[in-house]
Amino acid sequence: MKRVIKMRQMSDNQEGVIRKISTTGEIGRRIREMGIVPDTPIQIQGRAPLKDPVAVKVRDYVLTLRNNEADHILVEVEEDEPA
């Protein structure tokens, strides 16, 4: 089963597909310029020791986003099946 969550809520190595960018203005423009647009597959590569920023693999490169930016990115992920 799939669900949509904020990118910030994803765990390390989790994969998903970007569904929506929920911000406009300067932050929204910056996010889109980095290639983070709807229907793009992503994977969380890791986080800094204090959980900010987050490293994200988008296409063939890895970039980092601050948590306040990741809060505006909605991602569709596979929900874990209960054991």
C-alpha cells in the first residue's frame, strides 16, 4: 500500500516518488531548480548527526536539503507491511 508523506519523515535508504512541492516563492523556485519536481524518483542517502540536513539521491546525483525545505516536498512511498 502506498501513502504520501513529507520527505523529512522518510527513513535512510527509503525510496519514493515526489508527488507535490507545497511551497512557492524563493524556496519553491530553489527546490525546482535542483531537479526536485513531481514524478521524480528519489532515495534518502542519509542525514547529518543532528538530523539536518538530509542527503537525497535525485536522478544520478546526491544533494542535501535542510529540513525546512524537505517539509515542503510530499513523497509517495510504499507502506511497510505489518509482520
